[in-house]
Amino acid sequence: MPALAGPVPDPGWPSRRAGRHNWGVGWYEWVAIGGGLGGLTGGVAALVAFVRLRRTQRTLARSAQFRRDSGLTERVAFVVNPSKGGYPDFKLAAYALCHELGLGEPVWLETTVESPGTAQAADAAARPGVRTVVAAGGDGTVRAVAQGLSGVGVPMGIVPLGTANLLARNLKLPLMSSRDALEVALTGRRRQIDVGRLTAWDQDGEIVIDREAFLVISGLGFDAAMVSDAASDLKRRLGWPAYFISGFNHLADKAIRVRLHTVDGVRPVLARSVMFGNCGLLPARLNLVPDADLADGNLDLAMVETRHGLVGWAALAFQVLLHSVGIRFTPAWASGRLVYLQAKSFQVTCESDQLIQIDGELVGRASRLDAWVDHLALCVRVAR
Ligand SMILES: [Mg+2]
């Protein structure tokens, strides 16, 4: 039997300072505390998101059940540009959501080059039970459908499938997911907005466009020339930057002699472009007409004035950038600037016929333009 060793020395209590920092908490505690707080925050965020999702689902389900129980046969009409990408998937999603919401079978109308949506929208709004007409396509389709619904009272939903999607951008509608946009188009709240109107005559006194609706910006000169050069295949490949590329081709175009008729009299102007803005937000968060309000009953006129070639255009671009971040600073001596005016209506005459665009669509050449707004003439559906 081995001899017993002597008494084992008592090592004492473990030191509280061993392996620790001076403030008494080791790195592993900090990691544990950080992980715990991170997990807790994530858990709370996930719980809030889950509760909101469930609440939305319950609201939609109750709404659908109410319609079924009450025997209502509400329907949604779709006016769709079938040339846009993802068309079959969009159609499936639209039918599925209508079924989910307890709506009747949708009215489905496609646009054509000859009939871009105005006639279809008017036809759809007149059908029994139709409570919303959804415009699905680019700015051209949205504008055409708005023209058919202006003053009618049936709300317009918007599913932006185009290049710039300007009205959807200004109304803060979902741009990245057509499924999200579809849900807002069918279940969003109603909002009344102004509709811009433009009548134009050429030098022979012939009417080029008569009371044509626009929702964002119409104009003559540089902006119309830029639109005319942005070919469809370039827009398809590059998206909205195609407009900037085509704009470079027209930086050297001559300024236009314009006579602006206002309540104060006639004002002669030498401008690169004259635009009428119902709203002004463009892609890349640029705001061309920062004071434009979609519901104030006024039209905002913006005139582009530049001198000294590229230097003037650079000064103009700088002003637009400043305005887009909320800084209003335009010195009178600037070689490039936007001059703004606001009124119920404007009349503009030019010394020769100029290219005219409305919401990014070229409509011809004219030398006299009358522009105004129909106050709150269009009802749209926007996010709740
Ligand atoms: Mg306005």
C-alpha cells in the first residue's frame, strides 16, 4: 500500500482577476452580452414583422369574407401592355390575388400600338361591378389609362413595368416588386390628384394634340429632343440612363426663342427647354420641379436657360443636384439654371415648330402650347 501523501495544499478560491481585463469583465462575457442583445433585438424585430403580417392577412381575409357573404360582385379591370417583360407571371399573380381578395374574375384588356389604353380604360370603367382599373405597363400606358379615367371617378391602380415609372415614383408606389405594386393597386387607399392638360398647334394653326392628359412633365425643346433619341432598344438595355445618353447629343442645340404669356403680360425668353410639371421626381432621386405638388391645382413651369456651352450645362446639372437634396441656391449670374413659375395655366408660343413630349412620349411638333391642370380630376390608389 503506497504511503499516503501529505495534506494537499489548499489552492484557495479562483482569482477574479485571472484572464480578465481591468474592468472586471472578460472578452467572453462581452461576446455573450453582445450576442444576447443582438439576438434579443432580432427577435423583437421578427416578432413585430410577424404581428404586422398576421394583421394584414387577417384584414385581407375579413375583407374577402365580407365580400363573399354580402354577395358583392366587385371586379377589377386590368389594362396591360403585353410587350413588357414577365407578362405571363404577372397575369397569374393578378388572377391569384383577385381570387384571394374574394373579387370576381378580373376584366383583362391588352393595349396595342394603335390603342395604348385610353379606350380600354373608358370601356373597363363603364362595365358593371368594376371598382378599380389597374394600369400595368410603362409611363405611356399609365398616361393613356389616366386619360380614360380622368373625371370618371373610378380609381386607377398602377403596376409599374416600364423604364422610368415616373408617376409611380412620385406616388411612392413599390417599384421593385410587381407583386407588392399589385397589392397596393387593389387594396390601397384612394387619393385624388391633378391631371395636366396640353393643347398644341403648329405654325399652320392645325391642332397637333387636343386636351391631351399628362401626369408628370410635358415640354418642348431639349427634353423632347432627348426623348426622341432614346430608342426603345437602348432603353431596354440600359433603362432610364438611356435618356441621359441621348441628352448628350443635344447639348449643342440652339436655344429657342419663346414668348411666355402670363397674367403680367408677355415675356420673351431664350430657353433650351420649357417644361410643364405636375410633379417632378425623376430616377436617381433627381427632382426637376421641386415645388410641384400633385394636388395643389397649380402647374409648375420650368425653363432651362444655359450659356457658355458645356459650362452652362454643368452649372444647370449642379443646380438640379442641389435642389434634389433640398438646397435652394441659384445665383442670378449662373451660366446655367432652371427658372420656375407657378400658375393655374400657361400659354407659350415659339418662333418655329418644336418637338413636344408628354410624360416621355413624343407627340409631334408645335409652335403654340396651352397648358393647365384639371384639379383633382384623377383618383389613384396609393399605399395605406
Ligand atoms: Mg401642382
